[in-house]
Amino acid sequence: MTKKNDGETGREVLVLLGGAGDLALRMLLPSLYFLEVDRLLPHDMRIIGVARHDHDADSYKALVREQLGKRATVEEAAWSRLAARLDYVPADITSEDDTKKLAERIGAHGDLVIFFSLSPSIYGPACQALQAAGLTGPRTRLILEKPLGHDLESSKRTNAAVASVVDESQVFRIDHYLGKETVQNLTALRFANVLFEPLWDRNAIDHVQITIAETEKVGDRWPYYDEYGALRDMVQNHMLQLLCLVAMEAPSGFDPDAVRDEKVKVLRCLRPFTKETVAHDTVRGQYVAGVVEGSPRPSYVEEVGKPTKTETFVAMKVAIENWRWDGVPFFLRTGKNLPDRRTQIVVQFKKVPHNIFGPATDGELCANRLVIDLQPDEDISLTIMNKRPGLSEEGMRLQSLPLSLSFSQTGGRRRIAYEKLFLDVFRGDSTLFVRRDEVEQAWRFIDGLSAAWAEAGIDPAPYAAGTWGPQTANALISPGGRSWKA
């Protein structure tokens, strides 16, 4: 973070708005604990949880300690250091009176980071209250958790409310997928190796698949989910960010604006869906009762308790209209209550133009494939062809061989993505965060798809829980002999 002054005036402060909520207890505070284990937190940083829950500092620390114990074996020395940093302020962050009490608790400070683990609907009032309390000065950084709006207009309102109190350079819009080690490895793989970039275009690549599959049902989250659906909950942010990282041109340098400029260019090149194309190029689904991982699951309508046309599954064929990707389809799919939990990018290369090894190998010769797994396991593997060991009367026989391109530490802990993102905020590095024009350009694309669905009268098709969505999802990708990676 910024160089601090001597004494109390230089103490750095991290404020977690919604500090007693699910995200804070499940992801944010564990991330801070693990940074403390590795002594990566700024040495004198204070951490203040803020929520409406009626805690004091001691009961808040007990709550955090309990939640940490559910995730890991807690090192007492590291916990003692973290606990010494922790404080808690019960407050309604939209209340100017409560926010002034928070400011008094913060006191004199150096850099101030405020994490908004809140409903986006109160970002505006919260920003105004923070400004009134004098907490939005030039040394303040705001971390905004998604979703940033429900559509383009609401996103613009949210961004405008934030921009009215701080400069864009002080805003860190978070997409935790960008903090994953393998996502960053994808960038290194592309731009730190002469091997891949010359092949990374329409001449060598047949298509790209991006899958975010969840085995979880919507369940008690239905009030939020029924407003957003799979399209707004997953495609607008996570999936489009992954698409941008695969498709973007080489930036001029690995600095925030250079990287994000290239991502925005990709979003601007996405071909909009129309009433005429949306039925052929997209699939919209909603789960009915079925079985997932051996357990019966109710339908989405049963969970909501009333008829609803919210989609729980989306698949689409996306075209990027530029020279690099002309004619290369990007297939995206995401959904709830699917058979397997998986976040994966598949770069499918074209087949060799001619098989020189004879008819016996026709069924053995496979096109190269690069697979980037993000969860539940993180790995990058490249499938290549080589000779099958041994002798054969039919001549050389072939086999595919997957090569792991990831460095993994045996028995090591996989870091929470928020750990990396917290460190970047403390350093003031916004490279892995989403710029305002990125968010709004993504919403333009999503709003266009939503409008095309409405104009074409496309309602969600049913699919049984525990299956890979409506059957039309397979038909979407099947032309040209393509198929989703199993």
C-alpha cells in the first residue's frame, strides 16, 4: 500500500462492510487469516467488521474463530496475530449517524480499504454516508463485490453513485475468478511463450468451450436468483471475463489499463443476438425434479413456490467479430443442478489436414486440445499425439497423451482467490479487477440477449436435475462433429 506516516496516523485499515455475512465469514476472513499465516498482511493493518448484527469485538472474534475452524486447522500463533487486528462496529452503513461512529472508531489512519460485501441496491446510500463521514478521501480504496446492477441502466446508476464520491482509480470491482492461479497461468501461457501465440487464432483453433457447472440447487437463495437467473448471475461476469482472457490481443504491457483495454475490445466485438438468431444460437433451461449425486432434488418451481420463467441453465454460441477469431465459435454453458461441479476452458485445435499413418489410425488420431481446469481442481493440460509403444503388424499406431502444464505443490494448500486480490488492492494494482466500461459493455451484450429472448418468446426448456441441461444444448455444439468435453 501507499507509504505511511509514522505513528497512529499511518495505520492502515481494512473495513469489511457486511463483515458478519456469509461471504465475509466463508471467504474474506479466511483469506485474511491465511495471509496472516504467511505474514503477507501489512504489519500494522487493522481489520474492522461492520454489520447490523449485535456483536462486540470479543463476540465477533469468537464467531470468526469458529468459522475458521470449519475450514482449516487453525495455527494459534497466526490466529492471535489476526485477532489482535480485529474489531467490530455494529452499524447500518446507509445511516450517516452510524457511519460517523464508524469513522470515530477508525480514527486517524493511513490507507483505508473498504470492502462492499453488500447488496448492490445500497451501494449508493452507503457511498453517500461514507462521504459524509469523511471516509472517501484520496487514500480510500473501495472493493465492490458483484453483481454490479441487474442490467445496463442499474449498473450505470451504481457506477455513477460510486464515481460521485471517489475517482475510478480508487475503485476495485472484484471478480474472484480472476484471482485464481490457473486463470493467471493462462495469461502467462499465452504471452510468455512463443509456442502458443502464433497458433492462437482462426488458423489453428476450431472452437473454444467455457463451462461453469454447479451441482448445487438454488434452494434458499431463490429470492436473489429469481431476479437474476443464470444469465445475469454467471454469464455477465465470470463467463465473459474468462472469454475475454482467452480471446484478447496481447496488451502493450501487464499493467491495469493495457490489460483492461484489450478485454473491452473483445466485449465490443461480440456479435449481438437477434430475434432471428437467438433460438438457434442459445439454449435457456430450468431444472425440474431429478437426482444429483445420488440425492433427490425438487424442481426450481417447487423451491420458489410459484410459477417462474427464470432460467437456471444457459448455453450459447458466441461469435467474436474480428480478424483473429473470424469463424471460430465460442460455446458457453452454465447451470445449477448439473451432474458435475466443474469450471473449465477447452481450447480445441483443428485436426491435422491429412493423416499419413494409414487407415488403421483413423480412429486414433485426435486433434490437440488445451484444457484449463479452474475448479474443483486447478490444472492446465495439453493433449498431444504420440506413437503407441510396442510393435504392430499394421505399422505405427497412435495414442493421445495429456501433458500437465501446471506446477503443483504436492500436499500444498490451494489458495483462496481473494487472497491474491486482497494483496493487489493493498498494493494499488487494479490489473485483475474490472473497469467500469468493461462492466457496462458486458451488460449491453447481456441486455441484448435478454431482449432477444423476450422478442422471440423463448421460455426456459425443462431439464431434469442431474443432467447436462436441455437436449438442445448438445444440438447447439454438434454441427461439424463437435461435442462438449465430457
